[in-house]
Amino acid sequence: MTGCVTVHGEREIIPAVDRAEAAEVLKHFNDGYNEAYRNLDPKVIDRVESGPLAEIGHADMRTQSALTPGGNPKYPSLVLDDARFTIPQQAGWPKFFLADTRSNRDRNRWFVVFLRGGAKEPWKAAYLSILSTDKVPKFATDKDGYAEAVPAAKGKDPGLATAPDAVSGAYTDYLRTGDGDVFAPGPRTTQLRAERDGLRRTPTFWTEYIDTPEKAPAFPAPALRTEDGGALVFFTAHHRERRTMAKGLRPAVTDPRTKPLLTGELTKSVTYTRVSESAVRVPAKGAGGRAVFLNRIESVTAVQGE
């Protein structure tokens, strides 16, 4: 008997992408990124980015369009090469893969996570994490070199101390209360809370913080199993910081990269909205230890005066 067999990505466990296509996806993103920043065109951002990376890109377009009207043809091109692809075997959607790349910007490794929501949807870059070479994790792979995507859906035990889709909520809860033992002390946890505490009430203003967790479908938390049984998890959160001035004082926004994002009138308070995208190592269930941040990028996306 002869004939053809159709493999359904929504049912069969198959590689998320083949390596040749992964290289094309990376090039498409790299070319689009440079085009967007040369022409300051948000439509190009929509073509090659999604999730938190797209939010950051749109804010950048607004800021740079105000600073350099008409585009920035002399923008120094970003080059991502020496790519090492970590491709999981998956059933269903969304699918994802990781490109571990060398950048012409610094000596770190740039991790780009690409997501695809369905068979008829394009691959888009959703997360960017910048890791020093000594922080690059070793991923668990099968005999064919494919990685393991850690399940995030309810009802599926990921074998982790914290499930991927619960990491964002655990983080925003920690920022709000300081309670819990999910995350290790460090710049993005204990030190960040200490910095916030110093701004909650000052002689000239007081500050309120609202942290919002995010999850699929708009902000999936892709996770890859590491050799030690834990996982590298990528996740998104949103943060609002409202500063209210003391009587007789008016707020001011002076940063030239932030002023173009301002709406409303600065009379008594100003609210900054930020998006953060993070890469954390989560330990295996029962292994002990806490989740450790490998990278966290936070960017202002909106400023509201009141």
C-alpha cells in the first residue's frame, strides 16, 4: 500500500519546528527587528513579535519616533548568529522553541523564545532574555536531541516546585506581600522590595504598587526541562506604580525616553505602567531550593498623569 500520511500537530507529539525552519524564523525576526527600528514602524513589530516583547517594541516605537521623527536610518543593525536551537517535542498549541544566540551588542547569550499559536499562524518572538555564558542552563534532551516542554496546563503534573503557569502569580504575590518561599533572595526579589519600601512614603510623594500576573493565552509561560529535573520558565507580569505628590507639589516626567509615553495632565499624581519578562530556573519538586532569576527585563509602556 502506498499513499501519504498527514501528521496533525494538535494531536501527535512532534518536534515544534524543524531546524532548518527554526533558522529561517530567527532570520525573519532579526531582519524585521532591524527594519522596525530603522523605520520606526510598529506594524513590523506586530509582524515579528508578540506578548511582552511586542509591548516593549511598541513603546520603543513611540519613544524613538518622538526623538527621531522620520525614522532612524542609521540604526546600528542587530546581528544574532551562532544560533543553537532547543526544540521540544509537543502536541497541541501553542508550540514554541528557543534560539540561543550570539549578539553583536555584548558578550552574553541572547535567548529568543518563539511562539506559534496555531498551524495557520506565523512564528513570533515573545521573550528575550540576556544570559551570561555561565548562567546558560543544560537542557534535558532525548536520543534525537529534542528537548522536553514542561506541561503548564492544569491537571498535568510538571514535576516542579512551582508549575510554569503559576510562576507569574507567585512572583506578583511575593512583590505585594513579601511572603512565600518560591523565589531565592536577589536583585529581582528581596532587593526590589527593599527599593520599593524606600519609595512608599517620602517627604515629597508616596507610592502605590499594583502587580498583575499574566498567563495563557495572551501570555503563555513556556518551560523547558533542565538536566537536573527542574525547568527554565519564561513568564510575563505587569506592574503599575502610582506616585502621588505632597500638597503643593506637582509631579514631573523629565526622562526623554519616558515623556513621549505620557498622557493626561500632571497635576497631583503620575502612574507608570511597566511590563516585565523574566527567565527563571525552577527546581524539581522535592529537590529543595528556590526559583532563581537568570534575567528580568522591565520596560515602561505607558505613563498617565492625573
